[in-house]
Amino acid sequence: MPEEDEFVLVVNGEERTVRASADMPLLWALRQELGLSGVKFGCGAGLCGACTVHLDGSPVRSCLLPVGDVGSSKVTTLEGLQDDPLAEKLFDAWLEIDVMQCGYCQAGQIMTAHALLADNPKPSAGEVDAAMEGNICRCGTYPRIREAIRIASGQEKA
Amino acid sequence: MMAGRKQAVVMDRRAFLSVSALAGGGMALSLTMPGLALGAHHEDTGMLTAYVAIDSSGDVTITAKNPEIGQGVKTSLPMLIAEELDCEWSRVKVVQADFDPSRYQRQRAGGSLAIRFEWLPMRQAGAAARQMLLAAAAEASGLPAGEFSTRDGFVHHAASGRKWSYGELADAAARQPAPDLSRVRLKDPKDFRIIGKPAVGVDSERVLRGEALFGIDTNMPGMLHAVLETPPAHGGRLRSADTSAAKAARGVVAVLKLDGIGGPDAMSDCVAVIATNHWYAEQARKLLKLEWDVSAAQGHSLDAYAKEAARLHDANSGTVLRSDGDATARLAEAAKVVRARYSYPFIAHATLEPQNCTALYTDGALEMWAPTQTPERGVGMIERLLGIPADKQTLHITRIGGGFGRRLFADYMVQAAALAKAMPGKPIQMLWNRAEDTKRDFYRPGGWHSFAAGLDEDGGLIAFTDHFATFGSGGKPDRTAAMQPTHFPAGLVDDLLFTVDVMDTVIPMGPLRAPGSNALAYAFQGFLDEVAEAAGKDLPGLMLELCAEDRMIGEDVNGWGTGWAFRTSRARGVIERVLKDCGWAKRPRGGGRGLGFGFYFSHQGYFAEVADVSVEGENVKVHKVWVAADVGSHIVNPMGAEAQVTGAIIDGLAEAMGQRISFTDGVIEQQNFDTFPLGRISATPDIAISWVITDNAPSGLGEPALPPAIPALTNAIYAASGKRIRELPIQSWS
């Protein structure tokens, strides 16, 4: 195995070694080389957001990001947010009004919502829609996604 | 105590309860009963089963036998049991059953049938367990059973102030004789404490923790990943294959040529690439050099179908589906005749979790992990086509990333099983990419309608005709491309004629959420909106007029949700309610904004919806949708019920706005969400729901809110802009 095929990734705060071709999207390295199932495969083309992870805190589509381009950036998946205070607020809000139906897209929704609130703790309704536009929910849970983000951000109903 | 299928049919609708002691202390109760007969056409005369265990700590475990596809049955059915058992909902754990027909008989998600079928038996099972706990308390204390009551997992004796937890009594309850189910006492609905209260989905927290619940999440040591290269056109056959480059590619373990078996709903000719990672398999797939014979699909193009439909309409051909009176003669003498043609395209299911299945074949036995709505179908096909006996198959039903009808098919199970059988001892996960998932679907068929309506001088609807050009074989429409002869306004207009022409197609068809209804609602309610206007009325006014007399139309025949008897007074109830909610009488007209109305009855649900829409140039914005719904006497879980209604409406709006599957010579032309757009958050309207509670058996909510959303939208576009939408989708993406 050539040396350039071994990558040390910082995933959820831990250094993990992945053997993969440099062009393998981070999605497949996370799911199938590191066994992280929180990140989901939907479209493989950056169109649905199911594979959203954080790269140094910013949401990225892991289906389009080659593992060779990750470098020393910190990768965070849903599994890595379990003790995060902002994520806890999102989880609580998500459960309070039971956002999910099939649930498949929800990891990506949470990752995007987390990045939004980290950056903009009290987003307007328009800002929520703009931030979440790239995350498809095939079941149509959008009204509750809006509502849960409002609850998590501690804002009153408009 | 398990009775065989044959016996069940002649069992005279008697239910059986069997009770046993739990290994670690406690009681287990299983309920076995004949399926609800739904008339001669209903295929399912199997048995329904509930399984409830109460352990010595008082924890209640309920087995969910049906697959969960996001419609919430894994929560709502256990709620029915827990209500009558009278335990605390927080003490209930729900576990997913594997596929086991000897035990569970019907294990299926689809048709919005769960609540309809299980409303009574699930409650009876809970009530029976409660009765045995009461009997155990009476036996232990020597006091008459009538002096005991239950609440939140305890048996109380009011006179003495004593109480026993269910956990304490469970062992003794397991020794009580099972009660006669038909005599167990059910709660007075006014005493319900679980039914009708919002409950969070039993697995929601686990999803948020990122647990591996979905089919695609199945993982085990040494698991390999397979992708399939399938014919570019439907019906294609493999002529030759050069797989050498693919075999040599990184990570590839095997490349297998598989011959098609059993038709498009099983497996077409294909080449599988099996690698250590899905990515390697996909990369190697691009190196395959295959030659295909695609002649079978020559001429099977959407444009050609549309031309043929127009020719059929021009020729006024067709066989009679229903003929009442003499519609043709009445049209000729009508004061005014309205004519219009409506069409809708093929569309795909686009479940967000692509089709996948994991399989392991060892020593003649097959173990599978599958996101399937119909486990028995896959197991049966694998037995028939691959020769692996059903009793040598173990099927784990995983959580499902969206069903919508796609996973009523078992093609992906057959394919994964074929791969596993070809590579014994190796666990293999087969996963389709998005393009493959879009290309290998069983589509909602397109259809073309040519309508005519005759009005008398007072604007009364005196004649109605529809000539429907659809798909099927041998002159018979495919089940998902058919319409019922009882379709509205049949039975309510004296002179009515429905005719049908059937075209052949190689494009696979299948049920998509609210099958049939998701297309017919738009065509019929869109045309009736035109008829109402020509008559100087509005659509809800015309509907109320047609439904003025309380009547029952048709009989229950289980036709993909549309074959149910339709009661006019229930339609009136929801129409009147939605008009009130939206302020219909004072609605704005013109100026780029308008309200549109749609009503539809499917899956035993009555739904009237109004959309508030702005139109600016090509841009359509839906501001709000009002919904009035009648699904009977109870909303089991309002949290889940409202989610189903809003989700179905958002789904319907997205279908109408931009979804279309086109094809030329059998080659599907859409691949991903850029050309097959799903609904997004910014397009999501406010949705206001009113439940119209009536004294009817509760029915399901997975589907019936969807169909009327589409005509509500298209009729609103007309109200706002004066533009009639007679062809879907509204926005063109080609």
C-alpha cells in the first residue's frame, strides 16, 4: 500500500488512520472505513445534505470532499456532537416536537442547524430557511425543523 | 396455540390468546386472530398478532411486527395496547420483530391500513392482559375481582387502599386462563389517557444519537460492498461483457455477471462489482465495458406515449369502465358543454435512503437485513427464483429511510440474495447510487384524461364523461394505473360515462403514496373547477351540491386505497369546515394571488384542502394550506397524525411543482435531485389542520392528505393568474 494512501484524520476529537484512495469521498471513509453510521448517503452529488458533517465547525457535504483534501481539519459527525451543549439544545427541541418521520435525513439537518446556531444564535425565519435550504427531507418535516430551531435558539413564536 | 393459515380461514373470526410465563419472571401474552375480511377482492385473510410481555419489574415490552417507514406505526399501534392495558406509556418498550410469518402473519407497511386493521385487536389484547392482572390480584387477596381497578401500571383495591404493581402480579397473571377476547371490557373512550395524547416516536432519540438503525447502516466484520451495472434501457439484455479492467481496479474482490431472473421486479441482466468499499465498487463499475441489447424498449418514449394518448382521445375510442344513463346523448342536448384534457407524468419514489440490502449466505441458509415494506414478498421471491427455501431464510427488518411504496417491491432483496449465494460466507451489502435508484424505479404511471361535462340552463351538472388513456397489458390497466368505476362523481350524476384505453409499456409501474389518487385527484378536481366556473359557481359549491343528499357510493373492494365506499355526508363535513377555516367567502380574487380548493377521498379518509398561492411570472409561491380531515372517531397519536398530514401535503406540492420522469426508447432521463426536485424548506407553506371527528372507525393517515393538495394548488394558480394547469408538472425542468 503506497504511503500517500494512508491519512490521519481528526474525527470527533480523535486521530483516526484511514487507508483509502485519496479521491475517496470523506463520506465513504467515515461510514465504511471508520464505521460511523450517523453520516448518511443520499445523492452523492451535494444536492440533498444527508451527508453533512462539520469541517472545523462549518457544514460540508462529505460526499463531495475527497479524503485526501481533509488535511488536519477537524471532522465532526453526529456521533461527535453527543456531549455538545448546543447540540443538546437541538436534540431536546427535536424530541419536544418529534421532528422526524423516517429520520434518514435528520443527522444532516442537525449538523446544518448546529452550524447555523453556532454562527447566528438567534436567526430570523428567513435566515433559517436560507441555511437549511440544502438539506432535503423527503418526508417533509420542514415545518417542525423550523419550529425546533426556533425552540433551540430560545426565541419566541413570531 | 399458533394456528396455521388454512385453519384461520375457517376459524369463524375467533381470536386466540395464549399466555405464558416469562423466563426471568413475568407474563407474555400473544394474540392471534383472523384478519379482517374486506370483501371478496381482498387478498389478505391472514392473521394478526400482538405480543405483549410484562416482566417482574413492571416494564412492558411490545413487539412491533410491521416495518416502520416513517408513518409512526411503531409508536401508534403499541399506544393502542398500552391504553387498554392501563400502564404508563413511559414503561413501554417497543422492539422490532424479525420476519416470522408463522408467528405474525401479516407484516407489512402500506395502504394506510395499520390503524384501520389494528384499532380493535390491539386494544383487545391490552384489555385481555389487564383483565388477567385483575384476576391475579383477586386470587392473591381472595377478594372479588369486581372490587379492583387499574391505573398507570398498578392494580388498586379502593376499599382497603392496597395496591399491586403489574410487575408483582405478572407471574400470577401468567397462570390465569386467557379470557374470551370478544368479552374483554374495553375502556370508555372518555377515559383514554394515551390514545389522543401526543407521543414522541419510540425510536426518535436513537436516530438523534446516530445509532445504526437503517438498512444501509448494517455492518459486520469483513462485509463487502456491491454495486450493480444494469441495462441502460428498461427491458435491456446483456450481449457481452469485458470486465478485466474492473476486476483489476483498487479494492475490487469480484466481478459477477448475473442473468436476469423473474422480470423487472426481481433482477434484470446485470454485472455486479464487489469491493471492500462502496466507493471502490463505484469507481470500478465505470471501467466495465458492456454491450447491451436495448431493442425491447425501442419506441417506448414519453413523447410517443403522449402522442398515442392524443390519438386515442381524438378517435374517442376506449372500452367502457362505467356507463350510467346516456351521457353522450345528454351532452348533445346540454345548454353548455365544458371540455378539457388533463395529463400527468410518470414520477419516481426517490426515497432518501437508496435501495439496499445486506445478505449473508452460509451452508444453504440466507440471512438478510432489509429495509422492506413487504418482507414476505422478498422471501417468497427468493425461494421461488433462487431456490433458497423460506425456512432457510432469516430476515431482519431494519428501520427504513422512506417507503412511499417503493419498498413494496423486493427487487433489491432478490439481487442481494443472488450475490450472497454466489459468494457463500461473505456478508455483502448491495447499495444503489442515486442515479441507479432513479433509473430502476417502479414509477407512478403517467396518464391522460379527456373530459366533457354538460350543464343545463341553470348550471346543473347533467352529464359527465372521462376518457382515460393509461397503461397495462392485454387491454387491462395495471393495478397502479387503474381507476375505480366508483370514482367521483360516479353515482352522483345520472348520465355518466367512463372509458379507458390501455397502452403497453416497458416502463415498470408501481404504487406511489396514495396510488391512483395522487394523479386522479388533480385531473378530476381540476376539471370540475372549470365546470363549476362555467356553471357560475365555485368548486366547493359544486361539490356540496353533488353531495347534498346523504348517500353511500360503492362498496369496499380494497383497490389501492380508492376502493372504499364513499359517504357524501362525510365529504360535506370536511368541505364546510375548510371553507370556514380559510375564510373562503371573503377570499381575494385576481391580482396575482388566489385561493384554490381540492377535495379527495382515499384510504377511507376525507380531505378538503385550500391553498393560498401567489403567482408572479413563472414563480409560484404557496403561502398556506388549510386542511379539514375526517379519519373517524379518534386521532391515535396527534403528534404523528399532524406530521403525516403536513408531510403528505408537502410531498404532493413538490410532485406537482416539478417532478417528471421522462424517457426515450426506455432510457430514463433523470438521475438526481437537480432534475427530479424534491420539496425544500423555503417552498414549505404554513399548514393548518382541523380534525373533523365523526362516529366512524379510525382510519390511516399515511396517504389520504396528499391527493387534494395538488388540485388545491393548481386551482389556486388559476384563481391567482387565470392560467389553467392541465399538464403536470407546473414548472418545467428540461
